[in-house]
Amino acid sequence: MLAGKFVMFLVVSYPASDIKGFINSPTKIGLFLLLVFLSWKIGSKVNASLQENHKEDEKHYNDLLE
């Protein structure tokens, strides 16, 4: 969760630091969009892995109760 907050902070602060330069530079816009996309994909994979582990732990716990 902390990493997600850090990414959100970067998403807001980086373009806001030089808004005119950011808008006028397609390279900056492309790199920024790439960073956002990669962080989204990585976050999705981490979330799926955590959910899978949670389901396995829950199944193991239910098996112990039976």
C-alpha cells in the first residue's frame, strides 16, 4: 500500500513541477504514461499473487477445521 501511495505522489508531483514543459514535451508525456502503465501492471500482478496466497491459506485453514 505504501508503494501505491508513493506512485500516486509521483503521478501528481512530477507533471505539476513544470506543467508547461511537461505539456510541450511528447517524450516526457510518453515516459510518464509508460511509468504509470508499468506501475499499474506490476500492482495488478502483486495483487493477484496476494489474493492467490490468501485463498490457499484460507483453504488450508478450512481443511484444518474439518
